[in-house]
Amino acid sequence: MAHPLKHAQSSARKFGGRAEDYLPIHNWFDESKAFLADFRHRALRHHAEGIFLAEKLFGVAIANSDGNQVPVRYVGEQHVKEDLGRIPTAQDWLLQIKPQRWMYGQRLDKETTSTKEELV
Ligand SMILES: [Zn+2]
């Protein structure tokens, strides 16, 4: 599943109401595609911590157009499971990063292309 509207339609089938009720939550999960237009964008929000962040942003529950309260966490879990088949942790994503020198604070020396540690 890819487009937020498809996730929202799935939410309406699962929790009732209309797709529009859920679209802001699904749009939020996939907004990171603006930073990187392939599947790797999911590393920013498609994990357990992302689901809890969605709950902080949207509240514990939303009222759908049927008048029912739907937990935001359930909507987030549905989104991540539909995309990934499971709910990873942020650590699952972060451990896949290939470390680079600049990531731990060493600067690349432009003249020699070697690295040089800060002595300050
Ligand atoms: Zn997604």
C-alpha cells in the first residue's frame, strides 16, 4: 500500500466513518516522502515511536463521521503494518545506517581529503 488515501480508505473499512476522517493521520505518516522520494522516507515515522508521536499530535482518539471514537494509535498501527507488514522500532531503522565520519563529529579536510579531529 502506498498512497495515504488508500490507507484512509482501509481505515474507514476497519473503523467505520469515511476515509476523510483518517486522511490527516495518514498524510502525516507519509509527509516524510517530501524529503526522500523512495521507501527510505519511512525511517522517519514508520515505527513504534512514530505511532506514539502521532498520538501526541492528533490526540488519543479522533471522532469519525459515524460519531465513534477511534484510537489514533490503532490508525497508526494499521498504516505501518500495511506498509511494512510489522511495526519496527526506530532502532530497527537506525541500525541500518552505514556510519560516516561526519556523523560522529570529524570533519573532512578539504586539502588532503583525509580526516582531521577537532583538537578543541
Ligand atoms: Zn506510509
